[in-house]
Amino acid sequence: MRPGTEHVPAGGTANNQLDGRTILVTGGTGSFGQKFVETLITRHRPKKVIVFSRDELKQYDMNEKAPFRGAANIRYFIGDVRDSERLEMAFRGVDYVIHAAALKQVPTAEYNPFECIRTNVHGAENVVRAAIRSGVEKVVALSTDKAANPINLYGASKLAADKIFMAARAIVGSGNPIFSVVRYGNVVGSRGSVVPLFQRLVREGASSLPITDPRMTRFWITLRQGVDLVVSVLATMQGSEIFIPKIPSMKIVDLARALAPELPVHITGIRPGEKLHEMMLTAEDARTTGELPDRYVVRTNIHSHYSAFPGEKAVPDDFQYASNTNSHWIGEHEFRNMLAESAAETAHATP
């Protein structure tokens, strides 16, 4: 089962706990944030949805789109996760926080390391502190496959953020808030993926597409699947877990062929900070990892308060979840279907 194909969490029932709640999304004008807010207001009945981001133009543009235009229960807050006081002000009266704000571009992080750390690491600390001081019930933070065995600053900063959220319960003690992390791979159609780049090159009449290495593989997920995974995690989270969906892998050369079968590729070489294959679960994490039909659950060693989810089983001690050893692969036809689904979802929210 792919994550997000149904609105039913693993081992649970349909999630209606979002109804009547106030939910805040940091980075709410990004690709994930907009799809998540759309899901909240079209499939659930939240009391209020707060879009927290630092760009007033993106907030204006978002508010001009359907289904956001005229929505009475959406509020837009200008703010930066680097600003702890502004976060605490925004978090007042909030039940659930989805932390999606981050600097995500690998080259940008390499050339601007201080800024990356301030947003991704200090920002995570500020979210934890503000959630505790404001009495938030649950916080779900978005992570990335680049946080597992990181080789670039972006991945390292997200690993540090994951550790902050996993350890936050030690600060809280018993009670709320509880914190969990969702980690997944490349998102089809998101602004930061290679897909928009290839599509732009095709539109501009490129004679070939650039591939850094013909062996390169990546995990792929749609925005809808990512959003539905987070919704299900809100229903089942116990705190201090990393939820990792079972999603397919694909070679980048096959992806290029799916987008432009008539174009050849040219090899440019792996860029600094880029991996040949991505990993979402390392062998070192396997000892504290459980497996469910549609996801893995990594737990911290700091706490022992967990209860097994229905149907959960342990993974082998040497288990790894990497894009090149994945058991689920997609071909050109299936990827085109995922791309069409993503395009249809994007077209739904038009000005």
C-alpha cells in the first residue's frame, strides 16, 4: 500500500481529529504547505488554519488561489522560525503544528552555511520552545532522506533538527506537547525537485538533458501522499518517532526518459554534496525500528514509553532502506502517471 492512498492511518481508523482544531503550518506557502492547507479546508473541518511564513507576496498569491480565496478559517501570519518571540505569539491557541519551513537547496546551504543553520537548526529549537511555552498538543516536523548519513550541510542540518524533535520529550517530561518527524524522499512536482528543471529545459528546446551520473537513484513520492502521511501521523503518533513511508525508487536516467523520450542525456558529474543513492533508514537505526505495512517507525533510545502499533514487527538488525536496494521500483509509465496526478492536483488550485 502506498502512503496517502487512503485517509486511514496504519492500525487505526479514519482521522477526524482535525475537526474543530487550530492547526499552524510553518512554511505554509511552500509546495507541501499549500497542499496540506488545501487538504485541511476541503476534507476536514478545522476551526482555524494558520499559514506562517516570511514572504508576504507568496501569502498574497496563495490567498488569491482557489480553494484558499475567501476561506474564512485561514489566517496568514508573517514571521520567521528564527524569531522565537514571533513563533510564541503565533502558537497561542494552536492545537497542532506542522513544521515545514526550511532552507532546502543543497548548493544554497553549502554557500550560505550560517543561514542554513539559523533556519534549519535554530529554527527547530525555536519551534520546540514555542510549542512547549504555548501549550501546543502535537508537533510534526518534516525531514528529508538527506538527513540519513548526510554528506552535505542541508542533510546535516536536518539530521540535527530531527534529533532536536526526537529529544524534545525529555524537555517536556510527561504530557504535551509530543513531537514526531516524517522523513521522505523527492516530491514529484515540487519546486525543489529535478522534474521542473527537466520540464523547463524541454520547453526551452534543449537538445539533451543533464544527468550527473547514470547510476543515480532517488526515492519518489507525490505531494498528496506526503500530505496524507502527515495527516495519518497526527492520528497515531506517540512522540519521539521518525515515520518513514515505503515509497518507490527510480533511476534518474529513467526519469529523464519518461519526461522526454526523444532527448538524449549528457553526463555532467556528481556535484559537491550530492549522493549517488539516497538512504532513509540506516543499519545503525535498525535496532530501534519497527515495520508497518506502509511505513517504518524509528524510535529514539532516550525513552521507553512506546507501545507497538497494531501489526508492527521488528526489522533485521542490519536492515537499511536505501534508494538503490529498494524492493519497489517504478518505470517510465508509472512515473508519468505520478506526474500527471501531481499536475492535476496543482491545476486544481488556480488563480
